[in-house]
Amino acid sequence: MAGQNLTLLTDLYELTMMQGYFKNKAQNETVIFDAFYRSNPQGGGYAISAGLEQVIEYINNLHFSREDISYLSGLRLFEKDFLEYLESFHFSGDIYAIPEGNLMFPREPMVKVIAPIMEAQLIETAILNIINHQSLIATKASRVCYAAKGDGIMEFGLRRAQGPDAGLYGARAAMIGGCVGTSNVLAGQLFDVPVKGTHAHSWIMSFPDEYTAFKTYARMYPSACILLVDTYDTLKSGVPNAIKVFQEMQEEGIPLTFYGIRLDSGDLAYLSKKARKMLDEAGFTDAIISASNDLDEFLIDSLKAQGAAITSWGVGTHLITSKDCPSFGGVYKLAAIMDINGNFIPKIKLSENSEKITNPGNKTIYRIYEKNTGKVKADLICLVGETFDENQPLLLFDPLEPWKKTKLAAGSFYLKELLVPVFLKGKCVYHSPSVMEIRQICQNELNTLWDETRRLVNPHKVYVDLSAKLYDMKITLLDQMGER
């Protein structure tokens, strides 16, 4: 995506609305849009922020080329003066975001755009496309890694991804979520992440016999020798032949620095325990047993509970597509409009569904941590400019059920503001860490969650509360709307 012009990666109505604002210049006020989501993906207790670096690349390369202008002219929807305006278009606004690798929770702004409405409207679709996809896959990966309880997870879903971009940026997001490597070589090159892999069944089948195939591969890659043992018969042929090759290399003084077997079919719990016994009895107690075959977090969790002797997992289709929850559901809603005096007038969207009623105004987010544990207590959405004293008690309440309240004692908590400036007046002011640095940030963030929030089924909810000032503003607007 770096250097690629994705300006037309947008929905047509963004451009038709832009022309409408252009023709009615009094309507091109500076506005605030919030990108947020309403429920955690995969039925989980949290989400992981990912994709910000690609948003930055998109904004930095945002311009209408001659070919773009020619194409739009041919649609016969846009007038000459508007197309002339697009020739010199550039983004001039501000963008704030939750940095990649950080935890996110429902209804809080993951990206906030402050810009003239023509600009803010244009970038809606691409921001949602990028953030929704990568946050979804990063969150899925973190769940898979949690189920593995410290075992390495390798992402290898490229061939099952919905196209090259989904495979490439899905691999990036999977690394952020905690995977130790990817099979995607282009992702390895572009994002400087570890690439890993073994061989296919076709390698075994192309040789006269399994033993010869194993021996040939092991001698070529003694420092990365994971042999696929289920082509013919796992326990009667595959594992014995692998052991024979390992013994021969040992006798010849060829060091096996990273070696073992891979299972890709059958009863993985049973086969892994039998294979472990065979390897141990042969003296190869440090041999790795890896497994694949349509794994996800629930199957891995089940296999771990059954005592499977697997310590490395290859996860493809279910991870790269987030098969049980294939979309993230992020939305982009107007929150405020600037008046002629430079003040933001809050705006709110009504709905029959209370979960879809938006939070108005120019907002930021504070994460509240318990001082004695470092664990997340809650998130607090408030208006920009509000301050909170960690040395004073803090009263929190559920915005949907405000009678539910929690009072935090003075000195028992600390705060961290989540939204950081990314663009100011059209200039990028944020430096993206490397993918592996973001991965470490993510691991640190996940460690601030209680295990009850990370469990795969029926997780404990992290509360996202509103400040009293923001809550009062929201209720006032709802009352005003109800009187119309």
C-alpha cells in the first residue's frame, strides 16, 4: 500500500456528497467524525487496534490523478468546477487514533477525524476498510494465541484469504495479535516479520518413498527440519521414518537445531501423544510436534484440555478469514460541527436501538487501571478538556443503566489517555513502530486484562463509561430531539 494511490477506494456517495458540499460552500464546515464499533468480534471481551500505519499511508498519498479526474468526468455525475477542485485536493485536517496494538472496547472512538466535511466524508470508506479488517484479524489471532497457552502460533492462511491484500495485511495483523511467524513471504519482506514453513504432502509423494523424501529434506534444511508425517501412515510409517532420519543425522554429526514433526490429519490428541512417546523413547525429547488441519481457538483449547503433546500450531483458514466472525462492524458517525465562532456544536444520531445512539461532541478516552494490579478497570469516554485527579475519588456509572455505579478510592487507580494525534493540519505527526514492536505492545496490553475478560466463551465485560459532563450533554440532546 505504501506509495499507492487509493483515492478512489471509496463509495460513490462520498463523492456525490462532496460535490453537494462544494456547491453549497456554507455547508463545508469543519466537523468531527468518530470511527467506532458496537460489539466485540468473535463474542470476545475486547478488540485489538490494527491498520493505522496503512491509514497513514493512505492519507499521505491522497490525491486525484489525471486518470482519476478523467474517469470521474466520464461518469457524467460531476461538474467541471468540482473536478477542477479535485485536481488540487489534499487532506488538511486532524486525525487522532488509538495506536496499533492497543486494546479497544465498544462505542469508543478508535479514530477521530476533525476536518472540513468534504475531506472527512471522502476518507470514511477507506479508513473503515483498513481498520475494520486488520483489527478483526489481530483480535482473532490474539484469541488463538491465548488458547495455545504460550505455544507458538504460525499464520499460514494466504491461500485461503479473500485475495492478495487480505492475505498480506491479514498476515500483518496476525503478527500484531501474537503469531510467531507467517508463511507469507511477501509479508515477511514488507513488514520485516519472521517467515516459517515446512513442506507439503506433494514433496513426500514426489519421491520413491517417504524415508528418502525425509532424508533429502533434512539434509537440505537441518536448522529448520519439521517433517510432515501423515502422508501414508502417521504412526507406522511417518514417525518411524522421521526418527530414522534424525538418528542418521545425529550419527553423522549434523546438528539438528530446530527439528520435529508435523501432524495435519487424524485425531491430533491421540496421534501427538503416541508420537511424543516414540520420539522420547528414541532420545529426541526436544523434537517439536506441530499440528495443523483447520484449527481455531476452540479446537486448540480442546486439544490442550485433552493433553495433546503439541507445542507448535499452524493456523490458516479460520484465522486469516476470522471464519466465525468475518466482519468487524466499525462505523463512522458525525459527532460535532464547528460554528462560526470556532466552537463545536455536538450532534447525535437517534435509533430505535439504544446501542446505535451515538455519543456526541469532541471526545477523548481515558483508560483506568487498578494501581495495585495494573489491570484495566474501565474506559472513560469524556469531552476534550476534561481532567480527572488520580488523588481524588472517581465515580463511574453505566451510561445505559446509570443507577449502576462504582466509586474508585483516591490513589487506587491511574489513567492513560488513549487517543493520540496522528495528523495535525494535514501533516503526519506520528511515527509508526515496526510490526514486531507493535506485537510487543499488544502483548503488554493483553497482560493488563483479567483472564476472565480473555476467556473464549462468555467473557467478563470491560465497562466503557461516560463522564458526567458527556452523559448530561447526551441526555440534553436526546430530550431536545424528543421535543421536536
